[in-house]
Amino acid sequence: MKQNPQKVNSSLTGSKVYAGVVFRNLVLHLHPVRIPKKSIAFNHTFGLGGMLALLFVLQAFTGILLRFVYQPSPEKAYDSILSIQQDVFMGQFVRNIHHTAGMLMVVLVFFHLLRVVFTEAYKPPRRGNWIIGVVLLLLVIFSNFSGYLLPWDQLSFWAVTVATSMLDYLPFIGEKLMLVIRGGEDVGAITLLNFYNFHTGIFPLSIVILMAFHFWKVRKAGGVVIPGGAGDKDIEKVQVYPNLVAREFVVALVLLALIFLVSSLRNVPLLERANPALSPNPAKAPWYFMGIQELLMHLHPFFAAILIPFLFIISLFSLTFLRFREDRAGIWFSSDKGKRLSKKIALVTLLLVPVLVLASELIPDMVEASSGVRAFIINGLIPFFMFLFLMALFVLWLSRKGNYNMNEIVQGIFVFIISSYLVLMFIGIWFRGEGMELCWPWMR
């Protein structure tokens, strides 16, 4: 029985229209139908959330391709990476994309955190989404860390060895937790399998679930935060399609072009096969943990590797529960006065932290030959509480003499903490040579 050509064409046209409607509804599901016109300005969000979502999709796609060749065992992992780079068509390029997108994802999730803090988008009604966002930040970092070991070369093996050894400083459960993560006393076959399962299963699934909630709660709150609130009836609104969708498409194309360009010009480093008997000098943690490793050079391990990072994470979760007299949500740095304060604090930090690092290196270590309680007090408790005391005095001065409000003070403290960590990380990466001694970058 012959079909009517007109009906066939009509059916095909209807299918295309239906597919277009489904795609459009899917896109619109990620956003409210109408959004404030101010929210689509690029310098308001820089498209960070959309870029992170795209990077995750790119990571998942390239990761699936790599799984077809990679074998998670110490005997075969390194050879499978060599096979990907040398024997598989476009294998090196795919691995470059996966690595570049992973590194960029860590950087952009950090910038996304800064954007939310500096526009105070963590306040109600976005409290729950802020908590989800902090958890996503941790998941992205640990997902990247779990993939760090998979090449099984000297760089990845000893970086994970150094990073996981920091858990040993956690009281009571630190040693047991390290044994669970490693699957034994040393980094070995079980460690590699654990990291592989976390990297390819647990962490991606967790990120997908939380991302869905994250986007849903952004839409429920009326979109990204803007001055005056998205619910204000006087704010001009526009259709999300094509006003926002078109801009997101352009940002996505630029991001993909940048990743493909970098991946085509630079290959991912792969050192010699992992050798547990031969430690490189120096043995460094992954770059995003280098601030903690640098802090270990100056403070008692419990404070540097456990207490301070833990307090910072808790402060991130607690930030949304602070009470502010003024609602400055959507305004960058709360005010021009707050922006000037943040710039001054960042500049002072960039100068002060290197001076303190040099002083710590030049002043003789008073507890070099001691350990136990004495080291805990002199290298831990005393400097930690001195810092808290000076910080309290500084905050008191800002509120009384400087006439800064709570919004500006909180952001100023946040700038100090972040700037300090970035300087420590930069010093650890570029200015630590053999034996973790200070040196110029060209002498490493």
C-alpha cells in the first residue's frame, strides 16, 4: 500500500516541529519563562553557572570515551594511558580535553563561589541553593582529585600520597580514614580502584543529582539575584528565549573553542611510571591543595591540614545564616566603599603573607627538636589564637572607626582568607624546590 507523499512530508514536518518544541521546553525548563533584563548582562554572572554545566557534560563525554581503553590496575593503568596517547585515534586529544576541562572546572567553580559571595546571592530565598552550591564545590574538587591518581605516573602517585597523608593529622579517626581511602597503609591497587570508582561513578552521579536541584532552585527563586530582587514588579523583564539562550550559546561556543585550542597545542604531562620506592624531590600535593601543604611548613599539622580548612568550610555553610541589617543582594561588593575595602585588604594580603612566610623561614624553629604537646602549643595554639585575636580587633576597628557595615566586613574577611590561600598556593607551586626549600622559580 502506497503512502500519500503529502502525508509523509506533513508527518516529517510535524516531527521536526515537535522535536523543536521539546528542545525549547527543555531549555526553558532550566530558566523561568521571563527573566529580569538586568540579569542577562554578562558582567553580572559572567555565565559561570552555564559554563560549569557545559564543562561537566564535556567531562562526562570524554570520560566515557577514555573508559573504553583505561584499565584501573597498577600493572595496566600506565600502559593504558600510553595506549590512549599513542595507539587510539585522537586519543591524546580526547585526554587533553578531559584534563583541560577538569582543571578549568575547578577554577570556574571557585570563581562562581566568588561571584555569589560578592553579590550576596547566598541570602534567603537562596539559602538552600547556597548550601547545595558549597557541596557541589567540594564534589568538583574531590572529583578532580580522585582522577588525579588514574594515570599512575610519578606525579599523580606522589601527589595523592602527600594529600591523603594529611588525613593522618585528624584526631581519633584520621589514621582509620586514611586506611579506608587508601585501602591499606600505602597507595596501591585498592587505592587506584577506589579512586576510579569514585571518579567515574559516585562523584559524577552526586554532581548530576545536585546540579538538577541547583538549577531548579535558581528557577524557583526567579533566576539569578539582581539589585532590587527578581520579584519586584517594576523591574523590566524579557523572554528567556532568545535573549538569554542566544547569549549562553555564544559563551558555550567560545568556551569549547578555547578548550579545543589549548588541547590541540598542549599535551597533558605524563611522567615516568609510578615507583613507590622512589619519591620525587620535592613531592607536592595537587595544585589546589598546595596552599594547605605550604601552611604545613609554618603551623602544626593539626591546625594547617585539619582545623583551618574545616573552619573555612563551616564558615561557608554558616554564611547564609548571618543576619544583615541591610539587604544588598545583587550589588557587587555591597557598595563602592565595600569594594575599596576589599581592594585594600587584597593588596595588604599580597604583601603581608610573603613577608610572614619569609619570617617563618628565617626565624629559628623553637620546636624543631621537640614534639607532642609543646609543638602543639607553640606552633599551633599560640599563633592560631593570636590570629583570631588580631582578626577580632580588626573587625572591631572596621565597625567602629571605619563605619563599615556587616555586609562590607564579611566580604572583606572573605577577601583576606581567599587572598591568603592563593598567595600560599602560589608560593608552594612556584617557590618551593628540593626539600621544599624556598627558591626562585627558575632554580627549581
